[in-house]
Amino acid sequence: MRDMLEAIELGRPSSQTDRVLFQGADVFALPAREVVQRMGQFTSLEEDPDDDASFIAPDLLLSFWRPFAADDEPEEEQDYHFSSVLLARPGYYDIPAQAGSVQQSS
């Protein structure tokens, strides 16, 4: 869109040798609740209104996703962790009306 990269999404690595860190926190190795807690020390983090298993850090343009919130279901251990993290450019989360007003003022 507009000849610019909109976002990059990283999936949970299949190997423990690959790590994705933010401020020293391994966003895929730590349980999702701990990632949310640690992220909260650096920025505001909001539950995605459309998906209670996902979180958005709007000030950093980061989004954390997992298939479903399974924190209270031990048999679903895989979903204690985030499955992907998305890094977006400014304006990515704007609704079309907001994006249009930003374009016009540029």
C-alpha cells in the first residue's frame, strides 16, 4: 500500500536456538501473561477488542497473537505462549477515515 511496507509478522520459532526479544523478554518462550506483564512496564498494552487472546501495544505498533486464551486450561499448554508478533508502521491500525485524514494533511 502506498509503495511502503505495512507490517512484518514473526511466527513462533520452531527451534529454541531462534529467539525474539523485546527489552530482554523472549516473547515466544515466556508465557503470554508474563509477556503482557513485562510489556506493561514499558508501554500501554490493550486487549484486542476483537480477540481476547491477543494484545496490542499501540504506542510501539506491536501486536501479540495466540489462537485462544488458554491460561486456565493446562491441557492446552501450547497456547500459554504467543504464536506471532506483528510490528507495524504508523497508521497501520487506523481506520480508513483516519488514514485518509493523515494523508490529506501530509
